[in-house]
Amino acid sequence: MKRFAFIFLLSTLHAAEPSDIQLPKLVLPPEPPRGVRLQAPTVKKNEWRGVQCAVQEPRVAVFRSADKWESFWQKGMAPFSERLAKTPAVDFSKDMVVGVFSGNKPTPNYEVLMKKIQFKENPGEEKILMVYYKEVKKMQGVFTPPFAIQPFHLKKVPRFEGEIKFEQLKH
């Protein structure tokens, strides 16, 4: 994989909160050094998870339109693995995609996992979609050289036009 950087349109990610998430740039990191084996991306029907993407800072995202999803995927995900080469099909009239990005981590022993997605209803208030996630630091090998990774987890969920909140679990 060639080393190069590119500026990504700031409007690509939709924020879960009222204001848009500002992504300064998405950067394609270098190949891992010899001896470092990165976990292959998990590609399921409605879920995508891995340790390399172009999102360099911690972020959460909600994708509600095909054009923004396609643009983000081709620039931020596809260059990292053949398994991610094709943008996953999403019917945005029925579904949307929520995502959690950990940003740069110094060694390849981190991951981020969405643990639970559920509605929260308080009497007299609008329904809120809650996305609970956890950052995990796994054991590191003795001879693992430092190499930055960018853990991510994306899930397709039924479309919801209300407020969406992301909460990091500590346990």
C-alpha cells in the first residue's frame, strides 16, 4: 500500500449531535512493519469492524445518505483491505449506519466494540437512540513494535430521525 494523504470533505460524516463532526483530514497510514500482523477486518452483512481506517482522531458518526456513505467508504475504508474494497449496500430509506472510531492508537493491541444499541425513553421526552461502545486494550506481545492503528466499528441499524447519543462504557 502506498503512503499518501488526502484531504477529506468535512461534510462526509454526519454528527450524532446537532452540529456536524469536523474531520480535519483522513490519512492513509503506512504498511505495518515486518513482524506486525494486523487483525483482518470483520465484514458481516450489517457490521464492519477493524483496526485500520483513515479516521485519525476519536469520532462518532451517523450516515444517513448514500452519497456521503459511498464517499466516506471509498476514501476512508476501501484503501485498507481488499475485504473493504466495495462499499456495502445500504437502503437509506429504511436504514442508516452508526460508527465509532478510536483514532490513532500507538500499538496494534486495541479495538473498539459497539456493545449495545437501544432506545431510551424518559416520560415527557422524545425517544433517544443510545449507542454504547467500549474501547478494549488487549494484551500486547513482548516483541510487538510500536505501530499506530485506527480501530473502528460500524453497524447498519433501522433509520431513526431523532437524537442519537454515543456513550463509552468503562467496564
